[in-house]
Amino acid sequence: MVYVKLESDWTDGNGVSHSAGDSVDVDAATLATLQAEGIVSEQTHGPGGGGKGPDKWAGPGSSGA
């Protein structure tokens, strides 16, 4: 699983809506789909990549992770 921050709203395969800016865990196949659709742009952690949460976001405006 990979923890990512959404760039736009997304409804997962279970019908759960997630808002832009939310961070979610997705599998590699879902991540590829989300990237292709422009819903996510960067991942924050790979497998075993540590803590989760907004303070771990490595996207624009951060100092990196």
C-alpha cells in the first residue's frame, strides 16, 4: 500500500468519497490509475515508509520527506 494525498475529489471502489487534500492508502494498481487521471501527483511513502498524516506530505510547499 502507498499513502498519497489527493489533488482532487475521488470516490474509491467501496463508494467512499474522499475530498481533495485528503491522504489515503491505495494499492499500486489504484495509484497508477489515480496518477493517470491526475487525481494524485506524488506519493509520500513506499511500503514500510513510516508514519502517516499531513505532516508527512512531501508535496508542493513542503521541505521534503
